[in-house]
Amino acid sequence: MRKDSILDRIDWTVVLLYFAMVILGWINIYAAVYEEEIASEMLSLTYNPGKQLIWIGTSILIIFGVVSLDYKFFDSFAYIIYGVMILLLIAVLLFGREVAGSTSWFQIGSFRFQPSEFTKFATALALAKYLGDIHVKMENPKTQLIAAGIMFLPMILIVLQGDLGSAMVFAAFSIILFREGISPIYFIVGIGLVILFVLTLLVSKMIIFIVSGVICLVIIGASVKHPKRIIITILVALAIFATVTSVDFLMQNVLKPHQRTRVVSLVNPDADPLGAGWNVTQSKIAIGSGGFFGKGFLEGTQTKFDFVPEQSTDFIFCTLGEEQGWLGSFIMITLFVIFLIRVSIIAERQKTKFARIYGYGVLSVIFFHFAVNIAMTIGLFPVIGIPLPFFSYGGSSLWSFTALLFILLGLDANRMQVLMR
């Protein structure tokens, strides 16, 4: 009876969008690895389409498991779930297997498990638990530091694994902080530092120092009667100096060689189009060659002849672009936009801060993956190796996105129960 009542209250618009994207993802995974000679074996567990069917089937079990749990479970055990995932991130550093340059996988036989994927919803739960406390105020500096710590602890551990792309996803949780009332100045400063970082790769450091120095001196000269403004200007100047001078250290000592070449190839695409820029170059050729209507299902030449590496995972979008063209890409992006709008509506209609904050955590993670994955396939962002939600091949990513989403749908289905307690 309880399960039926939950099914009656669940947001079926989001559920239908979820399954539509999962099915479209599977079709494109099939197309990405299709070979006519082995067509009869494509659904076996030897090939990605067959394996993905297993992940989809087990995801349905996850859905039933998540929505069947008492809606208070995730609130009560949020910190425990987060703690377990932190321990797994530490354990994978010690006992994990290195794949594609990062030690971020546990492997048992042919089964592989990536803890960083599941840490996303664990972090969303922990942030929701902490910030949802009625005694916690976002304007308090202590609150901001603790919230930042919850976000950055898994981020640091994942960076140590060598998986910079997955680590960057956790920065998306800053959207939660913005929604809960943190000062926009943090975001302005953050965006400014990113722009400054890119400028440092494009322009001589001396030019940046001269231009920023002149601007700061002008501001100081015009602020003689405003000591506070002068202090802020000096601090900004020091931040600019520290950022610019740290770029070389970051590029040479923090980023791995393949990550460094990806950043350079983004800034200067013509520097090495057949080397570091190969993936993006071939991806853009594949997408562009699709035209308006595409070449047709299983007719993509870039796809068929394996010009684009990782085409069923990180670069699944270029399979869609080549075979289904602009129209297919537009339909897929429209599905995502409707999905994200619907998730934001669900988040806003929650009756508790915990559920609302968790809803924005779901929105943050999926939006980041969606925007960055497409941006990197068309050359607007460095290749950082993160999947397109519900579309890319992989069990860990599909399971984690499924759990992330259906925890929210379970909370939403029971939102009226909160008022009756």
C-alpha cells in the first residue's frame, strides 16, 4: 500500500524524461561501437551495449530500493553515508586500480567500481543535512567554512587520485551556497580568477602586471578619502599577482602531462591538432559532418572508423551529432533543459530545507556534467573526462546519477508527509 501511494505521488514527468534519456543513451552507445561483422554479438556481455543493458536493469532495482526507503532515512543517515564514501575515497588511494592515469577504481574480477561517482550524492546529502539545520545561518563565516570543507574534502581526495575532472564537479555545489544566501562576491572573485588564469596562458605576464597595476593605482588615487576601498584594491592586486605567478607552478607541478596538454590545446587549438588536440578535432569534425538531419543511424563514418577515442563514454555527444545531426542534438539538449527546469521546480516546492538544498545539489551536479561534457566535445572546455548524464556508457556513472535523482524524487513524493508530522 505504501509503495502504491509513493508511485501515485512521484513526479512522472521527470521519471519519463529519465527513461527517455537512458534509452537514447543506449541507442547511441550501440551506434558508437557497432561493427557489422559482430552485429549478432553486440548484446552480449563482451560489448558495451550488452553491459549497459545490465547497468540499466540494475538501475531500475536501485530506483525501487531508493523510493521504497522511508523518506527520513536520508536525512538521518546523511553524515554516515558521507563518511563511508570519504573512507572509500581514502581506500581507493591505497588499494585502487589505475585506469587512464587515475587511481580511482576498485576492481573485483571484471567488475569495476568508482567511489568518486557515488560521493556526489553523498556530498549533496551532507550539505543538505548541515545547511538544513535551523540553527545554521549562511551569513556566518563559520558556516561558510564548514560547508566549503564538506565540498572540498572529497575534491582533494579525488585530485590525489589523479582524476581532476571528477574533482571539478564538486565545485558545482557552490550553486547551493548561492541559493542559500552566500554573498555573490565569492562567485565574482572565482570567475575573475578563472579568466585571469586563461589570460595568463594567452598574454605575457608583464602585460597583465602593467595593466592591472595601472588600474589599481588609478583606483587608489581616486579613493584617497576611502581607506577601506584602498585596502580592498591592494588585496585585489595581491590576489592578481599571486594568481598570475602561480600559473606556471600549477601547470608544471600539479597538472599531469596529459592534463597540461589538454589545457594548452584548448587555448591554442592549432598547436598540436594531431596530438593533444586529436580528440576534440575529430569530435568537431564528426558533429559538423552530421549537418541538419545527420547521416543516419549506424551511418556515421567518424564513428564507424573509430576516429574519436572514448566515443561511447566521454564523447558520446559526437555520435549523436554525426548520425542524428543538428536536429537530434537539439532534441537531446531540449530534453536536458526541460529536465533541469523540472528539477529546479521540484527543489523549490520542498517543505524542508534539507529536501530543497538536496534538490539544488542534484541540479548542480547534473547541470555541470551536461554543460561541461558538451562544451568539451565542441572545443569550448578542456577535455576532463566526465560523462554525459544518462547517455554515456558506464555502470558507476549511471548508478550514481540514478541514485542522485531518485533520492530527490522520493523526498518530493513524501513532501506533504512532513506537514502532517
